[in-house]
Amino acid sequence: MSHITDDVSYPAILLVGKTGAGKSTLGNLLLKQPHDDGPFQVSADMESVTQECSTAIISIDGITYNIIDTPGIFDTQLVTDKIFEEIAKTVKKCNYGIKAILFVLEAKRFSAEQRSVLEGIRNFFGEGAIDYIIAVFSHATKAQIRDRNVMQKAWNAPVLSFIEDIKNRWGISPNSDYFPPDDYIHQARLREIMTFISSMRGVYTAEQLEKSLQEQEKARRQKEEEEERNKQEHEEKLKDIARKEAEETHKRKVEQMEREQKAKQEYEENLKRKRQEEAEEKHRQMVEKMKQEERERQIQEENLRKKQQEETEERYRRKLEQMRQEQEREEELIRQQEREWELRRQQEKEEELRRQREREEGNEKDKNNKDFKKCIEDNLKKQNENV
């Protein structure tokens, strides 16, 4: 195996497919080499070992070919455009054209990624390359490798449509773990692929690729122009939309401002009306309060007047009572004085009577004393006389 530096000396067989599909393994098997120890380097991980196109010489039915291993499409390390540039550079060195394009895909459900790889290859090589594509299913089960019918039954509609497009040219990459290289099944599966290669009429040329690339470039420019037109139209639409949105926004803003102004006016009117109502209510309450205070004042004055009148009447009554009592006291005093006078007159009269009695009694006593004295004197005299 060697990297391609000069022109390719024989018709070429291209191995294409996505990273990890088994291109290098298939190349080694076609070269009758161990699948993991042949001219093409095989890796167990999902990153592509093949970074550049490499080639080896193979003979099929007595005809010599260059079998070319290409980097994996949609590699995790290489950008797809750079991979196609590498493949295009290699194809241009193939002076004897491309005998077959072996599209290696895993024998499982036809995924969106596989469909993208297929579309990328078809677009890259052009519609003319469809006559040179052979589909080779890798990573097949033991039953699928043994019986092609089992493989066909596993196809879904996209796979079946693709196989029909390439005129039913398809094969199976054998698995040496299931069927060793000397096994009939192993050799039969490789023989089917090589038979398809030998039966190809004509070759895919660099001119066809160049034409495809020019068409792709034209399509790319048209697409870019279309995208630019679409972009401009989109920008115009966006501008128009932005203008309409701006107008609509301005309109909404004006309407909002009008609504806000109206709401503000209504608010101010309501506030003014409310303040007026509050002022009127306050005035009414004030008037009512003044009336109430006036009524209370009048009531107080009336009560005070009544109270004063009652107090005046009471004072007058008390004065009258006092005058009556004073009159009664004066009368009582007069009566008392009269009683005293009467008592004094009575006492004086009694005193006069007592004096009179005393005088009378004194007179009687004097008389009695005189009589007694006389009697004593008489007795003394008699005694003296007796003596």
C-alpha cells in the first residue's frame, strides 16, 4: 500500500463510505490479505485511520486495477469538503478512469447519516457515477453473510430504492470470524463483488468528475445566488416586516399613549370628581357638623337657660324660703320675746307677789318675833320674878 503521489497506472476501484463502515477491511479482503493486517490500515475505534487516499494493486480476472482506499465521509476529524477535495485530486490522477465505486455501508437500518453519505457521494460524483456504484454491506450477521435472501429481507424502503437505482449491484463483505478466508461462503461473497467489478462497462472518468464539479460549482453559485436572493428577499421581507412591525408598534404605541392619555384624563376626571365629591361631602359634613354644633349649642344654651332659670327659681325659692324662715324666726323671736316679756312680767309679778308675801311673812315674823320675844321676856320676867 502506498499514498498516491503520481498518476494512477491502472483503472481504479474506489472504496468510499462513512468512517468505520469497513472500507479498509473490504480492501484487504479483496487483496486476499488478513482483514486487519493488510495493506490498508484498520482501526478498532470510530476515528478514521485513513487520512489520505492510499492505493494497492489488485488483479481481477486477469486484469490489473488500482484499488484505492479513501478517507471516511463525515469523519470526526476531517471536514467533508476537504475529504472530497482529496478524493477529487486522486480521481484526476486516475488516467485510466474509475472502474467501480464500492460504496461500503453497514448492514443495519438505513440511517439518516448513511442517507446523507449516499447523497453526498452522488452529488460529488454526479448522476453519471450511478452506473459505476456497487453497494457492499459490511458488519453483516452470520446468517446474512451465508444467505443473500436473509440480507434482502432486512432492507427497508430507502435501502431497496437505492439498490434499484444502482441496477441491483450489491454484495456482502464477509466476516473472517464467521467464515475464514478459505471458506466457500467467504470466497463466494468476494467473488460476487469482483464479478460486478469485471462486468462494468466503461469507466468513470476525471472529465465526468470535472463536469460534475463544474455543475456542482455552478449549482453552488446558483444556490449561493439563490440564497443571496432569498437572503435579500428575506431581508426585504424582514425590513418590510420590521417596518410594518415598527408602524404597528408605533400605532400600538400611539394607541397606547391615547389609551393612557384617555385613562389619565378619566383618572384625573374621576380624581377631580372624587375630590369634588369629597369636598362636597366634607362641606356637607362640615355644614352638618355646624348644624349639629348649633343644635347642640342651642340645646346647651336652652339647657343652660333652663338651668339658670331653674337656679334663679331655686335661688328665688330659697330666698323666699329664707325670707319665710327669717320671718318665722322673727315671728318666733317676737313670740319668744313676748314669751320672755310675759315670763318676765310673770316673774316680776311672781317676784312682786313673793316680795309681798315676804313682806307679809316678814311682818308676820316680826310680829311673831316680837310676840316670841315678848313671850320670852315675859317668861324671863316671870322666872325672875319667881326667883
